[in-house]
Amino acid sequence: MSSTLEQILATFLNANSILTRTISTLSVLFFIYGFYCFIFGLSIHVLFHQSNPVHRLQTGCTIALFILATIYIVSQVWATFGQASIGFHAATTKDYASVIQYLKGDDGKIAWVGTLDIVSNLMNSIADIMLIHRCYRIFNSNKLVLFTLGFSACILNGIDLGCIIAITIGYGSSSKPDNPNLIMKVQSIDNGVVIGIAIFQTILTFLTGGRIWWITHQARKLMGGSTCTRYNNIIAIIIESGLLNAGFLLTEAVVEPILDSGGISNAPIDFTIFPVLMSGLSPTMVIAWVAYGKSVESVQQAISMHHRSNTETSHLRSATGIRQATIDLESQTQAGITISDL
């Protein structure tokens, strides 16, 4: 009987689960968080030195994301150490009672599963708010863009939150025979929602980057070919950060279930830490990269050039259509590509 039980629990009690996964997860976790602290400090320094309504929203969301990320780090460290200690104690003493209770879902596991998942949902929702607001501003405060994207984000994050609550309740009453099957079904639904969120964020990223490219294309006709090079940095920053977050979400939704064996992952590292931390780090990196890179200087130079181009055009060309096109382009450039909006 004991040997059979050991075979069943072998995945949980092996060296990979107890040592390798714990050490690699915590090492990567602290490395990312240390980098996050540095980027957060740079971003806050920029946001507090430029006060306007847009910066107040960006500042509030950035601080909220960092606080939630810190809560996630503390909870994840506690959960990882707790799981490793339970596995180590069972492997050395051959007392499997605590392991069995843990796998069924004890109070400690319910607490950290619920905390980690809810924090993840909140961080993703706040990140979506920042991304949607940026896209909304880039599209000249178009209400249709705001409501469409906002409604989609609410549906996706709302379903994700519902799945999290159902899974947490399922772990809390796992003694009922139907609950394990219910948890598996809800987890499958949640994986589909995560993929949907990743696709939504990818579309949102390309909408924002594409809009900036279109404005750049129009501005190039008036300001010369160098404008395209100046704005490429901004487009690259937005697309890279957006795809980075979406890529880790897809990794969590696709790779983790494949490596999961009866609720115990065989992966050498916990992949779930990446999308959670990147949901806070990605929008914060955009602020820091734009503020401290050459992109800000390029934007300011481009806008100044556009002011001069508009003035010269008004004096030298009397055609009403050309003047109006220049004025419209200026309003798009100012409303669409500024440090306030990124």
C-alpha cells in the first residue's frame, strides 16, 4: 500500500518538484521583481514631475500595479516555500498525510490560490485600463473606440474572475465527489479566457501602433521622411511591450496545462509568474522607455517641426483644403503621440 501511494505521489515528491522548481521559480521571481522596482522608480519620477489629468491616471494605475505585484510576490514566495516544505517533510519522513491534505485542498492552499488568482485578475484589469486609455487618446478620444474596447475587456476579465471564484470554492469543498471534475471544467474555460485576453491585448497593441504609424505616414508628407524614423521607436516600444505580455499569457494557457499532471506541474519553473508580473511591468516599461529614451526627444522635435510646417504652410499656401489638412494632422499628432498618452 505504501509503495503504491509513493508511486502516486512520486511527481510531487521528486527532486524536480521540491528543489529545482522552487529554486528556479524564486530566483526568476526576485530577479523580475528587482527589475520591476527599478523601472517603477524611473516611471514614478517622470510622472510626479509632470502633473496633468492624464498623468494622474497613469500614476494611480502604475502605483496600484506595483502594490498588487508586491502582494503577489509575498504570496507566491509563501506558497512556494510552503509547498516545498510539505514535499520535503513527506519525502524524508514518509508521512504522507500532510501531502494528501494539501493536494485535496487545505485552508492554506485555498488562501494562496485565491489570493494569487484574484491579484492576477486585478493587475490584468488595470493594465487593460492603461492600454485602452492609451488607444482611446491615440484615436483622438473616440468614444466608439473606448466603449468597444472597454466592453470587451470587462467581459473577458469578468469571466476570468468568475472562473477564479468557482475554482477557489471548488478547492474549499473538494471532499464532494463532483468538485474535482467541476474544477477541471472551470480551469479549461479559464484557459480559453486567458487565450482570449492575450488575443485582445495583441489586437489592442496593433491598433495603437498602427494608428501611430498612420499619423506618421500622413505627417511624412508635410514634414519629410525623417519623421518616420523618429516615430519608429515609439511604435516599437508599444508593440514589443504588448506582445511580451500577450506571449507570456499564451505560454501560461498552452504550455502549463500540457506539463500539468493531476494538478502537479512537471515544469522546472512556475510559468504563471511571468504573465502576472508582466501585466504590471509592461505598461510601466513603456512610460520609462519613452521618458528616458530618445523617443521623447524625437516626439518633441517632430511636434515642433510640425508647428513650423503648419505656420509656413498657412503663409505660403492659400488653398483651404491644404490648410485644413495640416491643422487636422496637428491635432492628431498632439492628441495622439505625446508622453502623456504613453
